[in-house]
Amino acid sequence: MRWSSFKYLFGQGIHSMFANRMMTVASLGVLMVCMLITGFTGLLTANINSLMGWLGSQNEMVAMLDRSVPEEEYAGIGKQILEIEGVQEAQYISKSQALEQMSGDMGEYEELFNELKGEENPLYAQYNIRIADPSQTKAIMDKVGQVSGVERVHSPESLIRTFLNVQRWVQAISWGLVLVLGIVSSVVISNTIRLTVFARRKEINIMKFVGATNGFIRMPFFVEGMSVGLLAGLLASGIVLGGYGLVITKLGEYFVGWEQVVNAVVLPVELVWPWLLAGFSTFGLVLGGIGTMASMRKYLNV
């Protein structure tokens, strides 16, 4: 296709958007609402995944070692734990170290623990175990418990399981919303193009009689549909990113003293904006193309 023809058809598509401005605004509004819901749901899912990754890096189970086992054998127990698939780190904490940590946490009551030092120490030697995948907590916990010399194992399994269930539900809901809202958006754009086709049916018939090709006739409608989709994507990106930045600011103000945790868990705007902008733009273009194809196939005999 020559540049002059492409320029003419592109101009016709843009002109059709303004000529049918009411339906264009309606399509734009519905598309933006669909993308806003999809965008905020997607960001929620991404941040929950980030939270699960952070929990995985912080998640520790504690293996209490049998007091009847000689202390010189504890190193061998640690090697067995590290051989378990999924275990990233196993840090040994002696009875005296455990007592020092506990007394340090008690602040002004630290002196009360002085009498428990030495042979009177009631605490267990232990291994603090860090795992790679929080979803494998139960399986790894069972394997650690079977290691000879491990008396019992403690882990925040119920908390991890709750977060995993939330993660699965959010992912399922987000993908469901993307599918449903994509179909709704395609139908809206299809109806907009359908009205445009109906209004220009005589012009289209004349173009066919003088030998215009199917591609020549379809081009303005594709320009219109995809332009609406792209514009909706750009506007929705700006709104979502602005709202997301505001939420991050409010979180920083609300969780005073927890800035390090918030920064580690919440994805920064600088990281998400390229993906969001590219995703919304592509999503809008694809929906515009699909909606145009659906309406042209049914109502144009070309």
C-alpha cells in the first residue's frame, strides 16, 4: 500500500472517531474501567507474589536438637539437614547463644537469666533453617523431623499456608477478570464499529463498485478501533500508576518504622510502570483489533 493511501485511510479512521464521538467516548470509558480493574488486580497479584518471595527469604523453621545427643555430633546433624532438597541455610545456635538472644530480648529483665547459664540452661541447641519455597514448608518440616538427633521442629506453617491460599485465590480472580473484561471490551468496540459500518454502508458499496479492495475498506475501521484501544490503555496507565504511587506513599506514612519491610515487599513504581504501560497499550490494541474483526466479519460483505 502506498504512503498516500495509508495516510488517507488513517485520516478516515481518526475522522470516524470524532464523527461518532458519543460511541467513542462510551467505548473509551468502558475500556478504561476494564483496564483499571485489571491493572489494580494485577498489581495486587504482583505484590502478593513479592510478599511470598520475601516471606520465603525470611521464613525460618527451628529444629530443636535432642539433649541426649553429644554436642560434637550436632555438626553432622546440620549436614544432614542441608542435604534436604529445598533447604537454603541451616544456622547452628548453641544453648548458650539461645539464652543470650532470649535475655537480650527481655531488655531490663536480662539479669533474671543469669542464674540459667551453664548447666542450668533449660534451652535446646537448635538449627535455624531457611527454605527456598514457602509452599514446601510442610514437606521439608517432615523431612527435618525425621533426621536423627532432631527432637522436634517448629515452623509458622499455618501462616504460610494462609498466604499461599490468598495468593492462589487472587491469581485465579485476576485471570478471570482479565478474561471477562476482555470479552466485554471486545463486544463494546465491536458495537461501536458496527454502528460506524452501518452509517457508511452506502459509501462502502460505492467503494466496492469502483474496485476498492477489502483491505482498503477495512483499514479505517481498524484504525478507529485500535486507536480507541490504545488511547484507553494510555489513560488507564496514567490513572493506575498515579493511584499506585499514592498508595505506596500512604503505606510509608502508615507503617512508620517498617520502611525496610515495605520497601522489600512493595514493588516500586519505577519497576512496574514500563510493564504496565506496555501491557495496557498492547491490551488496548489487541482488543481494538479483535472488536473490529468481529464486527467487520458479520456486517461487511467484502
